[in-house]
Amino acid sequence: MALKVELKPGEKLLVGNCIITNSDQRTRLFIEGRAPILREKDILTAETADTPAKRIYLAVQLMYIEDDISTTREEYFGLVDDFVQAVPSATEIVTQINNEILTGQLYKALKAGQKLIEYEQEVLSHVSTGRQRLPSDDQSR
């Protein structure tokens, strides 16, 4: 079964090691085969990975694109260890990412990585407003 991707005008798509840029009209593509595929909005670069959670996501993204966990395994686990020490309440999400990586589900690991980025933003918003409770405190009740 082919993957259907609709691209907005000018939107980019990564397929394998190639970047595809859409023209000035909406386009629908059907992609068959096995290759890493990411929409432009889901791609991070070294420059845009400007928070700890985004750097974790970038490490997983590189694993996914290269279909090789060993490429960034050491860096990934160092980043994860530091993150969990700083934000222990994120352990559940990090465990989910780890499990997806270990089972070879790298795209699902990326999706969990997006959750980690959202959680990090939530935690940081509470820090900047001076609130003491973490987002996970609401779930424990």
C-alpha cells in the first residue's frame, strides 16, 4: 500500500537522502517502497535544534534518515541521561522513545520525540511563569 502525501505549494519533503520541493500548486504523491520520509515541518537541523529535547529529536531523526541506530547512539544516550536528570518527570516519554528505538520503530520514536519537545515547552512555560507544579502533576490526581 502506497503512502499518500499531499504537499502545499513550495513545501519540501525528505525521501531517503533527497529533498523534494513542490512547485507552485498543491500536489499529491503516492510513495511506495521503504525509505525514510519526513515533511519539512518535521525536519530539524543542527541550527534549529536549540533545546535539549530538540537535540534528542535530532539524534533520533539522524537514526531514522540513515536507518542506522549506531550513527548517533552514544550522543543520544548522553542527551537523554542529561535530560532525565534535569526533568525526571519526562522519564515516561523518554522510555517510550527508547522502546521504539530498541524495536526498530524509528518513525514512532520521532513521534514520541515530538511529544518530548511539547512537554519541554510546557515545563519551560511553567518555569517562566513561576508556577511550581509540573504538567504531569495534573495527571497523577
